[in-house]
Amino acid sequence: MSEAADQIFAMLKQSAQSGAPLYLQLRKSIEDAVNRGLIGPGDALPSERDIASKADISRVTVRKAVQDLVKGGILVQRHGSGTFVAPRMERVEQSLSRLTSFTEDMARRGMAVRSAWLDRGLYAPSPDEMMVLGLSSNELVARVARLRIANDTPLAIERAALSASVLPDPAGIGSSLYAALETTGLRPVRAVQRISAANLGGDDARLLEVPSGIAGLHIERISYLASGKVIEFTRSIYRGDAYDFVAELRLSGPGEEGRP
Ligand code: 16G
């Protein structure tokens, strides 16, 4: 029996007194073993049969506990090769005071960036896009939707909308929207960002390779040129397990109270 199995059974013995249903006890034992680092990312879990016979519980009970942990993103199942502790996401710390692009943020951390295109083209604007970008119904909006990937891990889905007069050829932006805007002197200099909690589901969870229902962040960024004109309206979904947004706060100086 492997070391991982010994650690899980040691934890299971400790929780046996709790009186909780067996599958919950087993789930907690595996979770505790992972959280305490007794079994690490990439370690194989003992087989369903081994766990069932060693712990003297049914295989149905073991399957239920394991499936719960797979749903929660603690374990991953690979077809044909078994069940493993999920790889740990290296969290990205992102400052909320600097207006940078995804490409710049990841390059600064030495991460290899790529994007998968989800959509790019010119469309009739939605009411939201008309309002934020100041478009009339006979103007077009350029939409650029991408899955943003760093070191082969999908981190975010970003859906940017800009006036077609600013970005007449959305297919031609290359790998960085901000770099493309910079070439025409239209890179934003200020942005307002709204971050809210969201549970990831459906296509979003599938694209981000996370279990459905897991926590994520919904981020809306409205960016401005120095003239005050809105240049970008981007709605994004970020993986909650991958990002820490960090803001520096200062005590306002005398006479500054209440200033935004
Ligand atoms: C960031 C921005 C996004 C912008 C993108 C440009 C957030 C939440 N979003 O990801 O609004 O469109 O950078 O990146 O920070 P790019 O120049 O690499 O295409």
C-alpha cells in the first residue's frame, strides 16, 4: 500500500468518531490529507478497491466521496490511469492600481501567454455596448473574445467591445489588443474596473477547465483615452482559484476626506 493511502487511512481513523456518514468522513480525510500536504499535487489516489477493502467500506461509498472531490476540483480523474490530487494553481497577484494588459502582466511574471479566439468581428451593437461606448444603432461594434492562457493554463475569458471606428479590423490585432491600440495612439490611459463574484458554469467552466459551480470572478473594465472618451468595454470571467487582485489603500491626508 502506498504512502498516500497510509496518510488517508490515518486521517480516516481520526474522523471515525465523528458519527458523520461514512462517505463524508472519507471525503474529509482525503481533503485534510491534501490540505496538510500529506499527499501532494499529482500524487495518485489508491484505487477504489484498495480504499474500500482497507477502510472496510463499500465501493459505492468510496466512489461518492471521490466524485464529490473531483467536482470540487481537489482531485482529477484521468481516463484509464486513475485518480490524482489536482495540480495546484499558482495564484497570480494582480495590482489594481496599474492599467496593464494581460500580455504585459503575464510576461512580467515570465509566463508564456497565448490566446484562443472565441469570436472576433464587427456586429450591430447591443444596448449595453451602445450605452457604454456611445454608439448609435447605425454604427458597428468590434468584438474580440478570447480565452487567455498562461503557461498552458486557461486563466480568463475576455470579451472586449470597441467602436468599429477604433478597431475596424478586429481579426488583425495580433496577440495583444493594447499593443494594437498603441500603434494607432488609442491605448487607454485610465480604466474603471468592477469585480464581482460569480459561479462558473456551462461553457465558461469547460473553457477554463474547472468543475462546474466553482467560484470565479466577473470583471467589467471600461477604459478611457486621455480625452475622456471611452475606448474599451470588456467583460471577463477569471478563475477564482488563480487570481488575487490586490489594491493598496492609504489613509487620506488632511483635507482629502471623502475624495474619490
Ligand atoms: C486585461 C484587461 C482587459 C484588456 C486586456 C488587454 C483585466 C480584467 N482586463 O486582461 O480589459 O482588454 O488586458 O490585453 O485586467 P492584451 O493587450 O494582452 O490583449
